[in-house]
Amino acid sequence: MKKQIDNDSENINTILNSTIEGILIIKQGFIVNANDALVQILEYKTKDELIGNLATGVLIPSTTQKFLEFNRHLFQEVTLVSNNGVLIPAIIKISDIKLSGEKYKIVSLIDLREIKENENLLFRQSKLASLGEMISMIAHQWRQPLASVGSIMAKLRFKTKKNSVIKNEDLIKDVLSVQGYLKYMSKTIDDFANFFKDDKQKEYIDIIKTTIQAKELIQPSLEITNINLEINKIDIEKIYTYKNEYIQIILNLINNSIDAITEREIKKGKIDISFVKSENYLRIKVSDNAKGIPQDIINRVFDPYFSTKHEKNGTGLGLYMCKVILEKHFSGTIDVKNTSQGACFSIDIKI
Ligand SMILES: Nc1ncnc2c1ncn2[C@@H]1O[C@H](COP(=O)(O)OP(=O)(O)O)[C@@H](O)[C@H]1O
Ligand SMILES: [Mg+2]
């Protein structure tokens, strides 16, 4: 009998050690077995150091109780505590089993450190990419006032060269308008810089007003492309959230619609932003009339680096970034569908 049990546990250990996932077997809250991969992840020397400890000593469920669905299994995000006190992000899957009539829990887990690092890197890259988009928006806003200041200067220079007398009041008028242009230009910088600050402070925001603010930031591009952007206002109370990140998401979606409308040479370009409120969620829909996203790529538009804008140097990070920001900071989701007219992105954020 003893030999049989020894054989069984040897077999079990062989199975446990054949996987790259960390595996923990728990009985009534205590660790009774672990595989080599887990011992390594948790920086112990042998599994004997783990056995007998409370499982909650090495495995802290995340406070947000975030569940991920993958291959039709539910996974939970947790934090592991290593022997040296290092906190390790991981996902786990727990199954109940019965061995020789006794109940055990098998926890299999995957160390997420490397994946998280890649995610952070991508996040930084996408920040940079949208910095690039910001700069080009500022450039847009500056082109016209710069040209105007230039032509006022040229006029004054021309007059002084010809020794013609410049009337005092004309000079004052010119100086005032140059000052006006300069003020406008410096305000553009402030607007964008404010928006781009990494302050990440939650505040009570009026979603409608904030959406209008996003529209104002992109107004020059809308005018140049002759696109009509409508915001369908509804009554909603303020929500406590990240203002700049919300603006960033909306700008990304508007920019994509502008791109699609111009690329496909839609005559009367239209973008609609509307809101639907339910008990726990606020849905924001951004739709356009640019004929939508081809069915064979619609599932890939949120993937990092996925872009069809080769000539225009699309980064393919815009929608990916929206998704990450939404999931990370808004407990939200983003989805896209085609309508009879074009693409319709809907964002759900928790309120
Ligand atoms: N409103 C839209 N209409 C049509 N296609 C769109 C729209 N928004 C996004 N797409 C598609 O999704 C792709 C990914 O978008 P995004 O992540 O913002 O990257 P990028 O704009 O740099 O290409 C785009 O290249 C485009 O093919
Ligand atoms: Mg984009």
C-alpha cells in the first residue's frame, strides 16, 4: 500500500514537472505540493520550503477581482509574493479535484512579468506615437497664424524700404493683430501641453463638455477636411474619471474617422458622437460615414501595430492605446461594428 502511494506521488510529480506553468496543490488552504516551475518563479530553493505554508502567504488575489476569459476558461489576476518579497503579477486558474476521496485545489499559474513589461513598452511607444499626432495638430493650428504674422511683417518691411510713411494707427493695428496671433499660438501650446501632462488625476468631469473640448482641439482638421462633427447631448451627471485620457481616446477615434473619410474621398463627411446611459455604464458611440472597416480585418484593428495606412505612416497604435487606457483606467471596453454608413465604435465606461 505504502509503495503504491509512493508510486502515485512520484507519477504526479513527474506530471507536475512536465509543464511550464507553475502548479500548486492546496488542501484546506495549505500547500501540499508544488512543481519545479513554481519553486523557480517564487525563488525558493526546494519545494519543501513551500509545502506546509498557507497558500495565501504566496498568493494574493488582486483587489479588483479581475477575471480574464481565455480559451473559454476563466482566469484570475493575482499577485505572487516570492521568497525574497518580490511581487509578481500572474494569472491563475483553479480547479477542484478529488484524490483518494480527499478534496484538493489545483492552482495553475502563469508568470506575467515578461508580458507586462512588453505591455508597458508598447504603452510608452503608443504615447510617443500620439505625441507625434499632437505635434502635427499643433502644426496645423499654427500654419495660418504664422502665415498671417509673416505677411504683416513683410508688408511693414516693404513700406519702410520704400521710405513711405507708416501711419501710427496702422502700425498699432498691425502690432495688435500680431500680438493676437501670438497669443493664440501660445494658447494652442498650453491646451495641448495641459492635455498631455502625465498627471493622471481623477476629477469630476462633465462628459459632454469634455467631448466638446476634444472637438475644439481638432477643429482645424475638421475645417480643412470639411467634415461635420455632431455631438448629441444628453443629460448626465458628472463622472469621476481621468479627463485627459478620455480626450485622448475621443481624439484617436475622431482622427481615424477623418483619415477614413479623406482616404475614401467621402463628399459629405460626417462624424456623430452620441451617448447612452444605463445604470452602471455610460456608452459613448463614435460613428462616421466612411463606409466602415472591411470584415476580414475588423477583428484586428485593436491589435498593436495593426494599420492599413502604409503611405500615411499609420502607427497602428491608436486603437490599441484606446483599448489599454479603457481597460486600465476606466474599467471599460471598446468595440466596433459596421453600420450601413460606416464604422461605429462604442465605448462603455463604468460610472
Ligand atoms: N473609422 C474608421 N473607418 C475605417 N477604418 C478604420 C476606422 N478606424 C480605424 N480603422 C482601421 O483600423 C486601423 C487601426 O487604427 P489605429 O489603431 O488607430 O492605427 P492607425 O490609425 O495608425 O492606422 C486603421 O489603419 C484602419 O484600417
Ligand atoms: Mg489611428
